[in-house]
Amino acid sequence: MSIASKPGEATLADLLRTDIVATANHAGQPVHLVVEVSRTGHSSDVHRAARRAATLTAAGLPAIGLVACQGDCAMMGSLA
């Protein structure tokens, strides 16, 4: 698999701060799960997971951003 576009140094540094990256199989194709682990689940966590997933997707690696949080994460439903 080749990388479609090469992200910049700052973007790569951000991606390397991802809490968890896992690869799953969806409909016979690999998809990467970019997980932000958060105690509170603020909107910034959602945006961070989405941004990092978009970086992988832009590089030709299909990805989905997820947030795993503890406590009341109901407010995040409006951001999904």
C-alpha cells in the first residue's frame, strides 16, 4: 500500500500523540481506528480524534476517529 499524500512534520507529530491506533476489517477492507482516550470527553477530544483520522485518510489509509471516555459523555452525541 502506498501513501497518497505525505503529511507535514507538525501533522505527523500530532498523529504520533494519538492514544490508540488499531486496525479493523470492515467489508473485507482494513480501516484504522484512531482513539482519543479522555476522562471527560470534551468537544476538543472529538475534534482531535477526527483531525487525526483525517490525516490518515488523506494519506490513503481509511480511518475513523473515536473517543473513549469515562463518566457522562452524553454531550458528545451532538458532535458525532
